[in-house]
Amino acid sequence: MLKRWICAGIVLLFAGALWYTAFTADDPEYAPSSGEEEAAVNTYSDGSLTLWYSDDTLTEYLSSVALSFQQDQGIKVNIVLKDGVRFLEAINSCSVSTPPERDEALPDLYITSHDNLLRAYLAGLASPITDPSGVVVPEMYPQTALDAITCYDHYVAYPFYYETNFLLYNKTYMASIAQNKIEADADMIEGEEAIQELLENGEPEEAAAEIEAGDVEDAAGDSDTGEEDMMSDPMGEEDATADPEVLEKLATMIPSSLEDIKTFANNYDAPEAVESVFKWDVSDIFYNYFFVGNYMDVGGPHGDNAAVFNIYNSQAVESLREYQEMNRFFSIDTKVDNYDRILQDFIDGKMVFTVATTDAIRRIHEAQKAGEFDFEYGVSTLPDVSSLLKARGLSVTNAVAVNGYSEHKADANRLATYIVNYKASDLYMKSGKVSCSKGVEYEDAEISNVMDEYEKSVPLPKMVEAANYWVQLEIAFTKVWNGADPDETLRELSDTIGAQIEQIRANLPTQESFNAGAGNFVY
């Protein structure tokens, strides 16, 4: 009963002090509801487990896992699709109520994004995992995933799948450039050899004439390929992406910085279909964050420490200046060029590079099957901001948490392990989600390349004191994009959110006090 009062007290705290921050409209889980979902009424009489989730694309995968778990363990699993609106509140409401008030089975475990885990842990809705199979280890998961599921030095969920951003490029266009470069290099070598042969045959005047004319390639007698031709990108009849030599060359030509992309844009003789070399959704902080991600620290490595808030520093300011400069170089209309529009333009072959998230891969695969994507695509890490400023993107890890109120925690932990590990190789095929597990192999090798960016990404901080920070940071980026001074804008944001954190922090338990008191706090 004490635990229920503690949980209820914390929920009241959220409803008051954190209502305007934690449950804002920008959070997909707390968006306005379009209708109530029917409750699925189950009982515990058969010893079954109940799993709640809010993403319908997981249904096929979870159904498959539930059946396999029942066959292996003899325990029935009820998977219940819930409305994502106030998902944690619904779990809390069901957990603290007792029959007959509870009209459905309490969720023994549930799937949520990692930024909800600290709130859930403080409310007793996420208990430290037992990891009976020993799978939640660095050998199985990148540190990014382990940091994401850590609250106050405890793993409180099992890493399931992730979302992050990366550089998406048209491999067909780039392969054509690489092929032209290989041919130009070969012609250059052939021309140099021809000149050397003239010199060796005692014809220095002829050799000098070739060199003076600047037509080294013409010495071979069959080529006049220059720099502009090398950068041109006509669609050839043969698929250059199938040539190992071309792919090897292509790998050296992917832009490693935004300066490289600018240089590429200045020299690229684009095919008629290409309307833009590079675009990304500048209105969404998730796609902008890589500019400053390496120089901002919100919540420490686990994103749960309210004492750590450092966003105003010289590197972050300079990175924002570089961001502002991009507006002067690339024409991006924030009112028109949203993520969906940009991704569709990429699929239509109108763009060479963009910043995308893992959902783009599934859309590309669907477009390929429908005959609407006539190219090959590639995945690479995000380009650095400059030669001195490194890029680091944002990531969200979705995880399986065991409800602290469950009466079947041991079985729930076994099921959670099953969900994230047993059939991880089927996850993308059945849901389009990319597993956090390092060991998963994909038929499409480009999917595996996304893991490189995920491993270096910053997990979305989970500290409840700064839940509205992302909305305010997005506003700050918009101001800078439209010409506001980066230094002044970032300093104002730092002062505002810093003061907010200190005010709310006084009403929440610290990491040390929470761990020491095992949650014995009543508000």
C-alpha cells in the first residue's frame, strides 16, 4: 500500500510541476487522442503474461515471439495494443488499481522509448532487470543502448530497437562518378605512359608538345576526359554499383564533412532529374542535432543526472554558426521541405544526399518493390560539421521494461529476453524496426551500416527536469537558421532551461537519495 501511495504521489507531481514539460504535445506518446481504445480484459487465473505496446507495426513480430515463448516455456502471452496517448499514465492507472476497479490484466511488461524510463523507474513502473540469460552485455549491445536503459546506475529495461539518423545517398549517382573517376585516372596513366614512351624513343619535342597542350590523356589517342566530365553523372546502361572496383572507389568519395558536400555541389554536373545535391529537415531537432551533439551534455552519459547541463560553450556556438551558413549555401524552404517531402524527393531521384532515419530504409524497400525507386541507395555516417567540429547525432532506443507491480517478474524477465534476443533476426523483416543487437545480419548490408552511426550517437536524455528542452532547442535552431545570433540564442536557452532544471530538481529525489532509500519518497 505504501508503494502505491508513493507511485500516486509521484504521478501527482508529474501532473503538477512537470505537466507542461513532460507531457507536451511534441511527444508522440502524449499527443491529443483521436479516440479511446477498447480495453482487452484478461485475467491471471491461467498464469499468463500480459505485454502492452503502442506501435501496430510490431504486431506480427510480437505475435510470433509470443507463440514461440508459449511453446518453449509453456506460458501464454497476451499482447495488447494500446493507444500511445499517455501510455505511461495508462500503465500507472492499471498498476495502482485493484479489482474490481481494474477492468483488464495488469501489464507485466511493456515497450516504450528509453526517454520514458526514468519517469517509469521513479514511479515504480520499471524494475531493475534480472537478465536471466545474460544478454544485456557490451558483447551483445553497443554502449549507446546500455546507456539508454540505465537509470541511476541500474539497467531498468532490455534494449529492443532503435532510431537514429545517418547520411543517406544515391549510390547509383555516386557509382557513376566513381566509374568516371576510375576511367579518368586510367586515361591519365595511359597518357603519361605514352609521353614517357615518346621520351624514351627520342621524341622529346612531341612529348613536350603534349605536355604544353595540357592534354596528357590525349597522348593515349582516345580520351579527353577532364575534371568536369569526372564529376558528371549520366545514367549509364550498365549498373556501376555491381562493380567491386567502382564500389571501392566510391567508398573514398563519400563526403566526410559538410565542406566536402559544398565542394561536391560546386563541381557536380548533375543529371537532369537532380534538383538538389543536399537537403534535410531543418525544422526538426532530431535531424539538426548532429551539428551540436558532440558539444552538448544534458544529463551525463546516461541522460539521468540533473546536475549535468552544459550546452553553452564555444564549440556549440561555432557549430551553430556553421549551421546558419548552410542556409546561405543550400536552398531549403522550411515551410515546404519537411522530412516526408525530402525523402520522397530522394526516392524520385531528385537528390543526392539527405539526412534520414531508419524508417527511410523500409520506405525505399517498398518503393523498390513497387518499381518506384530505380536506383541503389547507400548509408554512411553523418558528415562532420567542419574539419575541426565533429558531428554526433541523436538516437532513441525502444526497450522492453518489466512492470514493478507485476506478480510474475521472473517470467516477465524471461519473456523480455526472448523478445529482444531470441528472434532479433526477424525483427526488421516483420516490422521494419532495426534491432539494437550487434549480432543481427541483414540481407541488405546497408542496414548494418546504420549501426555505425547508432554506436556514436547521443541517446535522447531521460531526465524529467528538462523534458521541454527539446522543444526550446528546436525553436533556437529555427531562430539561428533565420538569422539570429548563435551566441546570444544559445546563451539565453542555457539560462532559461538551467533555471527550470534547478527549480524542478528541488522536488525530485537525487540519484544518491533514491538509490539509498529504495524509493521511499512521498510527495
